[in-house]
Amino acid sequence: MASSEISITMQGFGRFIYEGLKASGIHVVTRVPIQMDVEVIPAILVKSRKELLAHIEKVKPSVTAVHIDIMDNDFVPNNTIGLDGLTDLPSGISYEFHWMVKDPENWLLKVPGKHINLVHVETIYERKQIERMRAFGGKIGLAINPPTPVEKLYPYINDEGIEQVLIMAVNPGFSGQKYIVEVESKIRALREKFPKLQIEVDGGINPETSERASEAGANILAASSAIFMAESIPDSIKNIYDSGIRGRDKWQTCLLEKTVTESGIPKLITEPPKQTLLPLSPSVGVGAIKITDIKKLYLLSNSIRQNIVKMLHEAKSGHPAGSMGLADVFAALYFNVLNHDPKNPIWEGRDRFVLSNGHVCPGLYATMAEAGYFPKEELMTLRKLGSRLQGHPHRESLPGIESSSGPLGQGLSIAVGMALVAKREKKGWRVYCVCSDGEHNEGQIWEAALLASKFKLGNLVAIMDRNLIQIDGFTEDVLPLEPLEEKYRAFGWNVISIDGHNIQQIISACNEAKAVFDKPTMIIAHTIPGKDISFMEFITEWHGKSPGDKEAITALEDLEQERKFYGNET
Ligand code: DX5
Ligand code: ZN
């Protein structure tokens, strides 16, 4: 069998696994992380060739490359130097052209040459364009705007040989804007996935932000105002470089990742759980389930995923991507966070749980069956005539379903109503609502958000499944939602962003919310649609289609491999 790789975080549980592999005599090879150098590139945003040449002269003694911003007043609301100014540039320095234009192919063909062309992924409409643009002579890199999901870059890096990306840390158009910290999650994701990728950051870079950007994993720092407005250009370049190096060093010491080669575990697992015991909640209700062993919780979410596959395969319809993506959230809620009693679903003291995006109910049903609300065999009746497990949850049919759902955007309002009752009647129970990012296209969600804040519903926790997709494609393409954190904060909510597959983080965020009495909490759970199924992750067509025979087998094999990672059930 060909050996394959798993990437293990050498912290917490990951370290135990690494040591465990070694101790069990398995051949373990560790590799030292790649050495990352830092480069500062002055960004030139000017309107005439004369200014361009003057700027190049100013920085030429201090750098080996410059970045030229080109705008068309269409893709961005500003105009810069036109094509004429870009030919016959001074030699002895290399160039990267940052094309903030609607139709880059058309522009590139007029300035052929060996420079790097950084083209916005938002302006690419078919993959073949990359090859066509390469034919003009230069290297092609891809730029990405702050609201665009980083996953949009992956197919180009994986399949089209893209070696350089430009992460915009401002919305493009002007220099002198404020660095958007949130883009660092993109840098981190890219660096983790593609260790050799050239990651450039552009916008708001100065000696402070360059340290953070490099610490996140960026290795090229493009800066305009911090260089050209400085008293001494060489000093400012050096300052940005030095702090970039400090960031790089921090990144390297933080990078406690090692690559382990081992035969027999062919699944890439990027984030193993931390083996931490969680404190028991003091307000445990009658029959409440409190599993505090994180490994057991991961085994449960794996069982939930396996049952989702089996149910959808049997039903020949349903929604797998969102159900898979939420399995860790469901496991954390039903086996640790919620006070509930499967043997007495109408126990008055129970926490109320509302699933707003009802179409992911296979995940909820599988979780409820694990918890003992009904026999697991019943799962196979999903979507069948007369079944209690309909394609969207029905309160009157299945005890334990708190609210029927299906029409999107309504669950948060229902949850607000419940939380209001609990608050007015001074009840101790809390309300949890899982909703999706796509649902945020509905105005009703925002009305509910306003109301929850008006009534200071500290007993309400919403968990948004931020998986970036909806039925028609990527959420940021259909109706851009970002910046979501800021929006919810502006609406008066307490906001916590987490990795929605890290059960420890899910539980901690829910516990943290308990300490906020005067605001509702929105937990933005970043998840992967189709999580753990190799052919399903991030593929929008799996939003609402069931796996066929062969696909179900592959999916279950994938999940079995994942399960091995967590060891035995006991
Ligand atoms: C923004 C441009 C940037 C900009 C950087 O649209 O792509 O290159 O000029 O300017 P500062 O460094 O001032 O944010
Ligand atoms: Zn630029």
C-alpha cells in the first residue's frame, strides 16, 4: 500500500497521536517546516507615466520588485495609469501588475512580457482563461477581495498551477485604507494547505500590520502609503521588512505542525481534537446527557455522519452537505451543551433547540436517535410515506422536535419568541437556534436579530452554519453577507467566531455565552459542507442530492478512516 500523509498539530491530543504512532512501532518521518523568507514590494497607485517613473526611481535602490496598481473605474471605483504607461519600463527591477479591471484578459494581451500579472479571481469566469493569459508571457497570480471566500482559490492552486496569490486586506480602489484583520484567516488557511505558496498581502500594510500578516503566514508585503508617505523610504521599507521577519519568526515558532508519514491512515486530518475534560455544568437537568470526553464526542459525530449517509442513500433524496457540516455542532449540543431528557422530551426545564435550516434535519434525526429519542432503525424511514422523519422536521410528528421548519429564515424569530417567554417568566432554560448563512438572505432574520437585541436576550444563542454555500452557489456570489461579525455586533449581539468542527470550541463558545446576560450571542461556526466525505467537501451540487450506491460506499469508507483516528469506542 502506498504510504500517505496525515498532518498533525503537535499540540494537545495531536502530540499524543504522534507519540502513539511512534511508540507502536509505526514508521514515522517528521519534516521541518519550510523556511519562509519575507519580501517587501512597494505598491504604486498613480495616474500618469511620469509619476510612475518617479516612484520607481525612488524605491529602486531598496527593492528588487515593484507592484503597479491598474484600475478601470469599473471593477473598482477608481482610475489609474492606462496601458500606454506600462510599456518599456526601466530595467534592473522586476514588476508585478495588479489588475483591478473587469476584463483582465483583454488588458493583459496589450502588455505582454515577463512580469507577474495578478488577476482578480472575482473576474475569472472560466478556468481556461488562466492558460490563455499565461500565453502573453508573464506569470499569473490570483488576487482575492476581502469578502470572497478563500476556497474559491483552491481549484486554481490545485489544478491550474497558480503559485502566487494576493490577499487584499482592503477593498481595492484606493491606498491609505485600514487593514482588515479578518483576512488573516484566509492567509492562515492558505499557508496551512499550501506550504510553498507565495502569499502576498496588499492594503493597509505598515510596520505594525506587516508583523501580523506574516505571523498569519504571508511572505510578500505590498505597501504604498506606508512607503511613499514616509520621511525616509529606505527606512520605511526596512521597518516593514523587519517586522515582517518578526512575524515570520513567530509563525515559525507557532508552527508546531509536523508531517508524519504512516501507512494505513489514508485520510488527511487537519485538526485533531484537544483531549481536554470539560467541567460539568452545574445546572444538569433530569436525565441530561453530559459527555465530557472530547474523543467520545468526535466518535458520536462520526456515527451521526455515517447514519446521514445511510439514511440519504436509502431515501434517495435529501440534503447531505449541510447535514455533514453540522454533525460536530449537533454532537456538541445534544451530548454536552443542552439540558434535555430524551426519555421525557417535554420536560419543562429543558433547553429549547430550534433548527431553522430544516433541510439539514437528517443530521438532527441521526443525533436524536444516538441520544435515545427514538430507535436508530427508524432512521431508515427518512422521507418515506407515514414516517415521523419527514424531509423537514415536523413538531407534531416527532417528540423532541421543538419547532417545525423548512421555509428558511423563520427559526430565529421562533427562538426569539421562546427566549422572550423564558426571560419574562424568569425560567432558567436557554434557547439555542441553529441557522444557516444562506438564510441570512431573508429579511426576517435581521428583524429577529433587532428584536433579540432590543430585549437583551442573554438566554438566546444562535449558531450560524457558515459554510459559504447555498443552493445556488457561494453565498458571497449570490448575495454577499460579509462582514458578518461586524453586522451582528452592530445589531447589538455578542459575537464569537469558531471552527465549527472543533467540538471543544463549540462547547466553550456556548459556555462563554452563558456569561453574557444582556445580549444574545451569535456563534459563527465556520464549517465545511460535506465534511469528511472526500468527494463532497465544498461541492455545491451536494447541497441537495443523495449519494448513489458507489458514492455511499466511498463515503462510508472515508468516515471509517476518519473514525480510526479516534481509536476504539471504549
Ligand atoms: C488597493 C491597491 C493597493 C494599495 C495599497 O486597491 O491594490 O495596492 O495601493 O495602498 P496602502 O498600502 O496605502 O493601503
Ligand atoms: Zn495593489
